[in-house]
Amino acid sequence: MSETVERHEFGAEVGRLLDLVVHALYSEREIFLRELVANAADATDRRRFEALTNEALALPAEAKLRITPDKAARTLTISDAGIGMGKAELAQHLGTIARSGTRAFAQSLADAPASEKPSLIGQFGVGFYSAFMVAERVEVTSRRAGTEEAWLWASEGKGDYTLAPAERADAGTDIVLHMKADAEEFLEPFRLKAIIRKWADHIAIPILVVNEGKEEAANEGTALWQKPKAEVSEESYTEFYRHLGHMFDSPWATLHWRAEGALDFSALLFIPGMKPFQAVEEERVSRVRLHVRRMFITDEAELLPPFLRFVHGVVDTEDLPLNVSREMLQATPVLARIRRAVTNRVLSELKSKAKDAEGYAKFWENFGSVLKEGVWEPGEHQKDVAGLLRFRSTAVEGWTSLAEYVARMKEGQEAIHILVGDDAAALAKSPQLEGYRARGLEVLLLSEQIDAFWPERLSEFDGKPIRSITQGAAKLAPAEDEAAAPDVSALLERLKTALSEHVSEVRATDRLVESAAVLAAGEFGPDLAMQRLLRRAGRGFAGGLPVLEVNPRHALITKLAEGGLDDAALAEQAGLIFDLARLQDGDAPRDPADFARRVAAALAG
């Protein structure tokens, strides 16, 4: 070894970090390229900034970041024309973790005007070591801008490194990775370009990948979200939306803004114009991309709550470092504040768009079932989401809101009435509605699975309780011109005895006009829709047996009340009535074959 080569031990903390980086810190090996590109972009920004006060440091007109794979030599070289490092800086920034080049530089800019601050990416000392995930040896040749000396830093990541004089024609840095045998995929130009497009597509400096001697552009280099809205065309928005989410439609809504002040971030979000081919219900997580100073960090930051997971886009902040793990990122208070701000902005946009009933209907039909999860999940946004819900109704055509329902409520009406089932068209014909229609009372028709859940959590809107009309005894005022109901109490007792294994109670009701009987749930516990859902899922519930409600004015009930049937015959009729009530609510008879036999016998007279 030449006498000019100096050997140094890593700082005490570096050895521990190297093992952590290589074996545990990063979940994807390709992250190494993101980190090294981030460092190169940072170095370029630093040189551009320092050149503001020292023209001798000016960047070359064609400053680029060049990535050169060499399969024969099994090396990958990353070159930039950035600020570079001298001998002391190489030792300081690459030999220890305690200080980071970017961190120290950022501190020196604390008082600089915002317009003059360059875009700093990452923390050089930490991200650099990710190179050892794929390289068995790393060599860094760097020349500090404004100096004539170049130095070579080299290490195999095993406890020490060397420093030696070197040659480099211009200021900047070359990082040469001697790749491990199992990392040769990162010597394929198409693989390198795919990684750049994924993680660094919008870095401003041009990134080139050398392929068979030719330089090929690997990044777009334009962060659309950083531009003023006035400078972005609808065509550009649509193109970016389709590129980002692999969509074929146009966005239903585009949200583009910049937050400044306590938080500093830019956001470009899209609400799709159509449902994606892969249902958003399958994975209940938001996939909005988090960028830090234009560098893609992750799409798992959960920047929006699950009930807004249909939103696509990018959030780019100046207030976060390039964190080394998703766990650290999730615990960052800044990210929590960004989440709150972004969520409020999306909800505000939906409120504004909801004023256009026709346009909002298109959104609702695509993503309404997902948005409803916002009232199931308790939290600060529950009431905001409740105002965005839309329903079918017995009183109006099309969709209606809870606020519109409350505005139409009859004088003296205490509750918002709902009926939950599997199909809105079938619900509109349900016997459960007969008494409400007769009294001019509006009922909202809820026909999605989540409708069985969320009313339990929301419970009220605008001071009006939300009640399922299948739960508890209906408390309906007498309908106009309605005759007094005959006394059928004796029949009720006989029916209850005959159906003791299937019902908890048999009672007369005013909720029916044309039908003989319906089922109802108890005052407490799940309503009928929830009970059906639980049964289909193979789960029990504590709600007990249903209640059979009979119409004392119906011809069948009055005939049975007159007597004349022995207990066996009455039990046969009681079973038929109970199965008919089950059918009306979408359930199968207890014994379909026996039910068919009894109906045939009844028809035969």
C-alpha cells in the first residue's frame, strides 16, 4: 500500500449502524439508489446555493447526475457535479454518524431567506451506508468545488476506511460500488431506470443512465405539484393523474395547493372519475405518496384515513428529513399535523363539490360505500363525513342527505327513520314501510353492508336520533280515518305459544296496512339487517329471538282471532305466517321444502 494511503477506524457508532443498515433498516435493497441519488441532488443544490455568493463555484451549464453500470467489472458508478468534499469532509461525513453533511449545512442556513434556501435531501451520513446492502466495496472520489485536490475514500464496510490522494478533472463526486454477486440486477439499465422513476422521478437535476455507451434520461425532472396552479393545464393534470395511478379516466376532482406557515408542504391530489378495477375496499389503507423535497419516500405514510383511500396523489414537504424507516416516519409529530391538514382539505373539497347534486351523485355512486366508513370510525371527522352521506328515500327521487331529510321532517317527528337491507329496490317495497307511508313519514333506504354498522356509531344527526324501523315497537300516531283495531290479545298468546322456539314475543302493530305480519328486532341489540349479516358470517349475537308483529286489521289475523282452529291447526298457520314474514325481509323459510308443501296445501283449500 502506498505511503500516502491513510487507514482510519470508523467512529464507534458506524460499525453498529452498518450492520443495522445492511440487515434490518431498509425493507427494499433498491433503496440504496434512492439514498445515493438524494445525496447527489443535495450536493448539487449546495453548490448552486454557495455559488450565489461565490461565482467561482458556479455549476456547469449541463450539470447532470450520471449512473454508469459496468457488468464486466461488476461496478456501478454514480457521478455528480455537486459541491464535492475535501479530505476532512470525507472523514467527517463518511467516517462518523454523529455529524451529517446535510444536517450541518442545514443548520448554517437557518437564517437564510426562504427564497434562497436550496432543496436539501436526506442526511448524507446515514443514507450513504445503504450502499453496503449491495456493494462489497465502496469507493468515493471527490473534489471540493473551488479546490484543485481530489481524494479517494474507500471501505469494505468492515470497521475501517482509507483516504488517499486522487485525481478528478472537475469538482463533484464519483461513487463506485463494487457489487455483491447477488446484486447484479442493479447493473441492468432498465432496472436502474425503473428505480429512478419510482423514487426520484421529479428530482430537478437530470438523471442519466448509461446504456451501451449512450446516455438515457431516467427522470422527468418536473415536479408538477411545485408549480403554481395558474401554470398547469388540465391536460397536464390529467396526464400526471393517469401516470400516477395507472388510470385511464379523467379525475373527478383535482386539489392542488401549497401550505405555508406552521407547516410547509405542497399537495396535488386527485379524486378518480371512476372506480378502479381493483376495488378500494380490498385494502383499507391510503396510498397517497409522501415526498420530501421532491424525493419519493413512501406510499405507506397513510396521509389520509382509510375512508378517503380512493384519493390519489402526492404530498411533498420541506419539514421532514429523509427518514430511514417507516416506523420512525409514523412517529413524527410533523407528519401527524400534515395528515390532519390534508384530510381537512379533502373533506372541505367534498363539501364544496356536494353543492352540485348531479356531479356529486357520480362521485357517491363510485365511492360512497367507502366514505361511509368515516362515520363508523369515531373521530374528529365523523360529523363532517355524516354531512356528506347520501341515501335513497321513500319521499324523493335520486339521492338525498341527512340535512335534507331533517328539513323535510313532519312536525312532531322525533327521529330519522331508516330501513336497512340488501337492495334498495326491494326495500322500497318492504311491508316494514306500510305504516310510515300511510302517515307520510319519510324513511331512508340503506342497502350496503356497511349500512348495518355505522348507524350504531353515529346514532344522531343535527340532534335527531337515527332509528331503524325494524328495531323495537313502532310508535306511530294513528293514521287519518283509521278504524280502531280489534282486540286480538287471545290470538297473540296462542301464536306466541305455537312459535315459542322462534320468536321472543308476538304483538299487534300499527306499522302494517296491507300485510299480515312482519318481524322486528328487540329494543336493544342488533336490528334485523345486522342479525342477517351476522348469521351469514357464521357469528352469533346477543339480540335474542325476533319479535313477530301482526296486523290486527288484516283479514287473515281477524279470521284466526275468531277461533275455530285447534292448537295443531293454529300452529300450522302460525308457522306459515312466520315464514312469510321471514321471506318479506329477505330470509329463507326455516324449512323451504316444508314451506312449499304448506303453501300448496293452503292454495288447494
